[in-house]
Amino acid sequence: MASYLELFITSFKQFASYTWAEITFQVSPWYVNYFWWLVILSLVVWSLEIIMPWRKDQSIIRKDFWLDAFYMFFNFYIFKLVIFFAFSNVTERFFTDLLGGDLSRFSFLDLSDFPNWAQLLIFCIATDFIQWFTHVLLHRFEFLWRFHKVHHSVEQMGFAAHLRYHWMENVFYTPMKYIMVMLLGGFTPSQAYIVFYVAIAIGHLNHANLNWSYGPMKYLFNNPKMHIWHHAFALPSEHHHGVNFGISLSIWDYIFRTAYIPRDGRDIKLGFQGLEKFPKNFSKQLFYGFKESKEA
């Protein structure tokens, strides 16, 4: 246990230092500067919302805009880069210790002989599927849904809503993603930042106030006109746990028949039963979900 704590503290310090290096433009190469990537991406997508809004009567500074903006940096940096990566390293050590060191024997596909573009493509598809599956679990089980409610407490959709989620979701997603990476032996992560950048961009666009669906590509990529229905207040009886669970790719929902776009969802009501009693500020949402609430 002491070794896990030591690893956590060491990782915490390392990534805290790395985060500061990003903010002060001291990372090399320059294109792995996640902090300024998030800032620039957010400004670009926000500009698109202002120039071509889907819901034209929605304010540029929509309801809970600043709460969502804070969540972006909390989940992406304060928690994710500083604490979450330390947790990830501990998770990796745990699996290594539990399964006896070398984990390559558990791989069902060796990517080492694949070209880099094929490794990235397979990695992207595999990790997106495991995130889709985890997302389904967040809706299916009451204990997990209590934490996921934070994300669904959004009442007006905009790009920043992408990263409004409870920090416990990282705790659920991490082991699942690590298992998938473990099963893909020989993956070289030097270019994994490309997959990461694309996923963040798609997530921002999915939540943006944009009238986009990408034509025939809507059956492959998640999009604003599809994802708005994931946040719908009223769900169909045959899908009362939720619909449109796709993260970056929509294809899983079409394969597993959880896709649902009955009509134009521009003005539908968002949220869930009891939303009016749900905590409205960050400090109360931070520890929401650890016990059953009679209010939401």
C-alpha cells in the first residue's frame, strides 16, 4: 500500500509540473500542449456557435456557461492532469501486480507490426467502443447514474457542456480503458495525442449549439443533432435508460439499436425528472452521488 501511495504522490508532482509547463509554453514538442489546445478549440467552437447558432434565441452566454467553463478546466486540468494521471499510474501498477507483471500475454491483437496509421485507427475504434459501453453502464445502474446526473443537469446545450461531468466518471472510465489498451499489445503511444485531440474536438462539437449532422457521415460520427437527444428530458418507453450513447462514433448506437432521432431536436427540453431540485453549484455537485438523494 505504501508503494501505491508513493507512486501517487510522485505522479501528482510530475503532472502538476507538466501542467504548469504547458500553461507557460515550456513543453516540447509544441503540438502536445493540451492546455492551449483546449483554449483555442473552445474559442473556435464558441465562435461557430455565435456565427451560426442552431437555437438563435439562446444567449451567447447561456445558462450555466461559466459553471461549464470552470468544469472544463477542473476536469481537464485540476483533476484530470494533476490527480487523474496519478490515479491512472496507480491503476496500471495495480493491474500489473494483480496479473503478475508482464501483461502482454493477455493481448488478443499484437499491433507492433501494423503501420502507425493502422495502430491509431484500431486504438481509436477500440477505446471509443469501451467508452460507449461504459457510458451505457452509467445510465443502466443507479449508483453510476447518480454521478452521471451532473452531466445531464445541463439545461441549455453548448460546447462547454462537453466537460461538465462528475470527477468520479474518470474513476469508472480509467480501468475500462486500461483493460482495452492492455488487450491491444504492441501499441506505440507516441502519436496517441492525435486520437485525443480528435476526440476532444468531436465532443465539443457534439454539445455545441450548431445545426450539424454531417450528412451520410452521421452514421459514423456523433453530431449535435444526434447528441441533443441523448440529453432529452423525455425518453421513449423502449429506451428509458437512455439513447445515443456514442462518444466520438455514432456507429455503436446504430449497431446496438440505441440510436434515436425521431425529429428535429432543436428546442426539446433537456435534463431529467427532479432536475429543479438538483444542486446548482459546483461545490454541491462535487460530492453529489455518494448517497441516494430524495431530491433528484
